[in-house]
Amino acid sequence: MAAVAMVVAITVVVMTTMIGVMGEDLHRVGGSKGWRPDVNYTDWFAHEKTIYVGDWLIFYFDKRYYNVLEVNKTSYEQCIDKDFVKNVTRGGRDVVQLTEPRAYYYLSSGGYCFHQMRVAVNVVAKDEGKDHHTPTIAPASSAPSQNSASSIIIVPSIVIACIWIVIVNAINVSLFNFK
């Protein structure tokens, strides 16, 4: 049993270290309103803190009606959903990591772009600092709903730890169960 406690303690220490090192943020596009028509995403971005390379956007929406397409600036400005850069739609809770310091443009097809379902996100390098936030394009989440990307790690880590405990206990029972 002491071995199980030691394994659990080591797992917790490793997971905590991983969470502290990541330092990336998760930005919920549209905040509590999510990704839907008639939300002012430009206003949302203006109130969002600086978005850095390595941060994540999460889009919450009803996949039966909406989608998320990464597009170029011209397509963003004119609501053109053809020849998109990438379809990031997976299931209505879609996460995208921002890997370069540049402007990212997203919209929903099917005419929803004309109902404000588009967002432009300006991503800066981490070494540029907080003073370089320029909300000249529509960003991706609402400040009150800001969560750390580390929270994406916490739940799976707890699940892994629980599975690990079950496995270790099963091994102990099978090794020491003499009938």
C-alpha cells in the first residue's frame, strides 16, 4: 500500500510541474455567449487580455448549425467561406492552438458570417510583453470566462491518476491473493 501512495504522490508532483511550466492560456471565443450569431466578437477581443503564441482558442457552438473556418484577411472582411485555410470544426467544442505571432481570422459559413460570426485574433510573441496588445482585429473570448490552458491538463491528469491507482491496486490484489 505504501508503494501505491508513493506512485500517487509522484504522479501528482509531475502533473503539478507540467501545469506550472505550460503557462499557456485558453481563450473562450465570445466568453459566456460562445460562438453564435449576433455576438460582437470585436468587442469581446477588445476586452480580452493579450493573446500570445502558444495560447489556445476554444469555440463552443451547436455543430448542427455552425462551424469554424480559418480564413485569410480578404475572406474575413468579405465573409467568403470558400477556399478557407482550415476547417477547425470537430464537434462543437473545438480548440485551436495559436502557433505564430500574426493575425488569425475565423468565421462561420452558411451566411452566419453576415450575422457577426467572425473573429480576428491578433497573436503576439511572448517576449513582446503586455503593452503590445492591439485590439485592431476581433479577438476570441470574454474576459470573465478566461481560463488557463492548464485546466485542459487537470481533468485528464486526474483521470490518468485514477486509472493508475486502479491498475496498481489490481496488480496488488492479483499478486497477493492466495486462495
